[in-house]
Amino acid sequence: MILDLDGGSVARPLSPRFVWMLGAASAAVASAVLLALTALPHAQLVHGIGVPLGPSVIAQAMAKPKEPTLALQLPTELATEIPPLRVDGVYGPARPTPKIRTFRMRDTNALVLVAMLPDAQPVYAPSGAAADALSVHGVYAANYSVEATSLFAVRWTERGVTYEISSRSVTLRDLVALAERVR
């Protein structure tokens, strides 16, 4: 017996009617599978593949009430914001709201930083706090000034978020007055 490996036999051409019937049959099978899947109750499908039932992640996120936070803005009549240096492009995700903003005071040209510190420890009033203790927006504020570097800073916690305002040339009492104007 001799094998012809060069392809000596001629393949018969397929009938156009057979090609059409093959396409129609595969479309019919796919349609039947889709109809059968949509006819089943969805709860059976979910339990069949082991996915836990419950509200979607989006529904859970929308259900949580968002706590209002400060926009970290000083009034424009007091200061102008210095925009942060960043690469401006059209690609990538949207930028989050800044957690640190820098302002230049209009009257003295002093720089003031206003920051949201979500990972910082909350500022609580000590048990023996004096009546004239520092306060911002009606809550206790702590002096976080660093004398060695001549940095004046005030921190306060509002609605569960700790904020700080600091400057090298604005005094502590003036910083507290500015912190009252932060919105």
C-alpha cells in the first residue's frame, strides 16, 4: 500500500445549500441556549454558580450618606490659591480632590497651607481644657506649632476628619482666625 502524502486526492466542494443549512443550524442552537437561560429564574442561576445574593456594590455605595467635608478654601478676598504643580494630560483616571492646598495671603504675601489629614489621629479636648482654649468652627483645636522650625500650625477634628492650617509667617492666633474662614 502506498500513501500519497502530497494531497493527491481532490476534496469535494461543499454545496452552497449545505453551508447555509450549517449556519442556520448553529444560529438556532445558540438562540435556543439563550432563550433557555433567560427563561430560568435568575435566582437559580445565581445560586447555581455560588455568587452570594445581596445589593450590588454600586447600590451599597449610593446608600451610604456622604459626610460633608470642608472644601479647603479660603475666601478670595483674603487669599489666592497657588495651583499645585502637576502634569496635565488627558489620559488616566480623574484626579481626586486635593488634600493640601496652598494660599498666598493678599495683604502680607505669606503662604498658608490648609490640609485634610484623613489618617491623622482625631484631636480631642483634654478633660481639664480651659474655657479660652483654641477652637475652630466650635470644636477644640490643638496647637501643633514647632518652635525649632518656626512653623505655626493648628489642628482640629470636624465630622470625623482632622484638618490642619499652618504657616511660617502667620502667628498662631491669626491662623485660628483664618481656620474659622476655611470652608
